[in-house]
Amino acid sequence: MFYLRGKEMVPLLTIYRRVLQFMLKGYHQGEAKMANVFDVARYILQQKNPMTTMKLQKLVYYCQAWSLVWEEKPLFEEEIQAWASGPVVRNLYNHHRREFLISDIKKGDVGNLTKEQKETINAVLKAYSDKPAQWLADLTHMEKPWNEARKGIEPGENCENEITLASMHEYYSSLSPDGEPV
């Protein structure tokens, strides 16, 4: 499909891509810059610290997933990858690499989070933060977004495939508030 702009034909896919890029930069609806994964991680650690880096990664993932459902927009723009241990944000991993237990992330600024974003994170923490890291990893392994991203990849094999925002939104939107399929 094409859209006529002036005298040239512009593919609709190009327009959609530009709109998505604009939204991901945080300029939608007059809002300030979008928060990043470090802002989210720092807020999580201020609420519930210390924790293992594996647990932090899974909580960040669930914050993104539920933000897509409840707020209908991403919480942060960094890509989530389908690693053997579950969902991982590479930039966050690179920051805490070689650490097992973590209590703060100096790079983040919780001031970049809106009231609504903090409410989403708090709701996720209420539902998931009392669970052990391995329990959270096992849960992600039973869910469609991680499995779709790892399709054709052997268990335990390295993988950097993206867990797409669309797959997360579709799957988590299909769950009832208690986590069961609707």
C-alpha cells in the first residue's frame, strides 16, 4: 500500500516505521523523554533490594510486559532478548555483568519515571517480587513470548533473538488479572 505525499508515493510501512520511531523516542502525547531500562532497574532496586541480577532482569521484563497491557505503551525502549536463562536486556546485563547480588544501579534516574510508570512497576513488584529468581525464569520459559523468540533454538543454547513488544502485548493481554488465560 502507498500513500500519496505531494507528487511521490510513500509506502505505508515507511510511515508506520516513522510513527513507531517517533513514539519510542518518547515524544508522544507531549510527554517527556521515555524512561530507559536503567531508570526502571534503579526504581525496582530502591523498592526491593538487594536481589540477584537474574531476578532484576525478570522483574524488568514483567514491568515492560504489563506496561504494554495496562498503559498500552512500552516502559523503556531497550530490546529484550530471549536468552537461555530467560528474558534479558543486554544493556542492563552489560552494566551488572559479573555481579550476582545487586543493590543499586548508579546509571538510572528514577526522576525520569512518571507516576503511572511507578504505579505499573509497583503492581508488578507486588505480584512478582516475592518469587525467587529461578521461579521467575521458569515462569518465563512457560510463556509464549520467550518460546516464540527461541523457536528452533535448543534448550541451553545461546540466543539473542528479540522478544518483540507485539508478542508480549498479545500474550499478556490474553491473561486475566490473576495470570490465567481469558
